[in-house]
Amino acid sequence: MATVETYDAVHDYLVANWTATPIAFENDGFEVPADPEHWLLVEVFGDLFTQESIGAETQAANLWREAGQFYVHVMAPRGAGTRTARTYGRQIADLFRGQEIAGVTFRDASIGAGEPGAADGSYFRMTVTIDWLRDE
């Protein structure tokens, strides 16, 4: 699980800058569209702080780094193919590429292999994975 600071950076930036599809975040009460359409499911997770420096007067004064990934699952209606999901995946990766938002630096991104989605078998999932870092 990522800290609330990282979650908020991802959530707020994506909500403010993505209008192509509905967006669901972890456990937020999202209702799957009644008519099959593309939508996003976002998960944010990471390691809770590793020590990146030594020698500060107090342990807490050293550099601590939170690092992780977030997944944006592009949910495509079953039988719709993957072209639109790949296009959305690329747009999401481009949206975060090289950005530093609220102290979170976004790094590598990939579009993974697709697989059946879990929404009652009505969707296919193509996942975008984006790495991030946040120093404290």
C-alpha cells in the first residue's frame, strides 16, 4: 500500500487530466457501466520507506524514499479487441511520463499483456504499470 500523499498525487492528477473514460479507484464504490464501455481501474501500491542516506545527526533526518508502482487497468468490453485499450494505455503513460507531481516522481511505464477482466467476464483488461518515487 502506498502512503496517502502518493495516492492523492496519482488520484488528483488523473481525475483532473483524464476525460476519455470513467475511472474507478480501489474500493471507491464504482458501478461498472450498464452498457459495456471502456473504463479504468487504478491501484496504487509501494514500499513504505527505505533509507537512502546515512550520517545525519538523527535517524529521522536521513533521506527516506517511498517507491512503488501504480496499475491502470484499461477495461475493454469483451470482444472489442485491444486497439482502443492500447491507445488509452499509451495516453495514460504519456500523461505521467517525466512528471513530478506533489513530490512524486513518475518514471518507467509499460503496457503489459492483456488478460480477462474480473467484471463478470464482460471485460478484457490491459494493464499500464507506472513506477514512482517519493522522497521524505
